[in-house]
Amino acid sequence: MHHTYSYFYCLFPIPYCLQIIYKPKCCAKIYIYNPPKIVTYKESNLGITIKYPQSWQRQDIGNIFTKELVKFLSLLGKQDNFEEKVVLSIEDYPGSLEQSKDDFTKEINKALSAAEIIETTPITLGFKPAFKIIYTGKDEEKNLNLKNLQIWTLKANKAYIITYTAEQKDYDKFLPELKNMIKTFEISEQ
């Protein structure tokens, strides 16, 4: 009979880490979160600020067609087939927040192959009412199953959108960093 063992290491600041051997009875993944060093991204002209892990690579995009402003890439993603990312976009949107939920859902279904909406929830972003959509889809080019979280709020006829994309099997691994990024997002009262 073949046994699988997982190894965990002590996270407490003691001189010698203790090795613990654990024999799992199920197939659940356990991720131990150690908060990373944080860096601030600020775009003064647009009045936005967000903090992100120093271990993530920042790419300033400023694409006037896709409305993507900046992309944050997990360097851990380079170890597998897909580079997990968080993209911050700002686009014109003259409608209401409730109307945006329907419009964004239609846009997801149109743009992503085999899109499936898992959850749509009202929340807050930057101390403003917002919506969150969690959805899955397929990256046809790389033949990967992806899972996404999109969260947005509206201010002055603009939609401020944060989109997290990961390979479905790695989605939960990067959620702690994403949640911290979302908590730090601010839109100034210009």
C-alpha cells in the first residue's frame, strides 16, 4: 500500500524549525500564508492607490483600447504553465452599479470561451459600493482552465476594475495576496 506524506515547517520564530510529518486522510490542499513585503502603486493623475506584494512584478500598461492601466504578475506563476495576474483597469461607464452587474456579466460571457458565472456578490471597493463576480473559463490558446475574480466600483462615470486571473488549480493559492490588494485599493476624492 502506497502512503503519501506532506511536510510542513514551523512558521514561528524559533532557532530551529520543527519538521512535522502529517498523513492526510483527504485530498484537500493546505496553503500556509506568510505575508509578503508590500509596495505601493500610485497613479496621482487618476487618483488611485493600491498596495501589492513586492514579490509580484508590476507592468505599467496604459492601453487606451483595453483600458488596462497596470498589471501585477506573480513570479511564482513562472514555475508552471500560467502566470497568475491582477489587472487594474479604468473605463468609461455612465450607468448605475446595478446595471453594470448585468453589463459586465454579458461581457464576460461574450469574451471568454465556456464562461461560467459562479458567484455575483455586492461588496465594497475603495470604501464604495461595488460588485464581485467569480467565474471560470477556458484559455483556448494554452488549453488551460482559468478561474477569475472581477471586482469593480463606479465613480464619476468611470468603472474601476480589478481582475484576478489564475489557473483553476492554483486560484486559492494567491487569494490571500489578492484580498490584501483589494483592501488597500483607494480612489481619492479629487
